[in-house]
Amino acid sequence: MFSNIKDIECQLPEKITEDEIEELALQCGTEDYRVDPEANKIIFSIDADDEKELIGEVKNLELDIMSNISRYVANESTTIVNSETKKRIKMFMKSLEGMSEVEDIHHNVENMDEIIADS
């Protein structure tokens, strides 16, 4: 239902070119990355199963790992159309918002914004 994705943030070497960044990502085994030029960092996004391999390559390249965060991405999504179900989901989501222990909520509901916005 969900895939565990790792976002591994690394400090980029000084004065690295765009071509070198692309080569760096390929050396680390991923084409899925984004660059924050203001902070001079690169964020690799990989499947959690490939984390150990990517971290090993990052260490071989002597890059500093700044953070390593997990997130879940829905493999499939669904749309809720039943009004009673929408009400229950909205109540549940509102109850979670009030809990200090809850940091993130992952779901696969395409129309969640609509459900939360409905009065």
C-alpha cells in the first residue's frame, strides 16, 4: 500500500557543476535527486531497501550526510465518495491533529483536501 522512501541530504562539494552533480547522483545509484543551491546540498530519494548501498557510496565519495529522513508514499490512491465515510475520516483526521505525539499523517485519499475543507 505504501513505499518507504528515504531522503538522504548531503553537503555538496564547493563549486560543483550541474554535470558533476548528475554524475554524483548516478555514482550513488539514483537518478531521483534534487539540489538546494542556496544551502549547497543535494537530497537523494531512494527506496529504503537501497539505503545501505547509497550511504556506502556517499561515504566512499567523502560527502557529509546532513540528514536521513523516512517518508511513506502511497502506491495506490482512492477517492472517498460516501458522505458518511467523509465525515468519519474528517473527524479522525481532526482528532489526530490535536495529538502532540503525531508528527506526520500518511494516507492514500486523493480528495483529502476536499474532505477536510467540507463543513
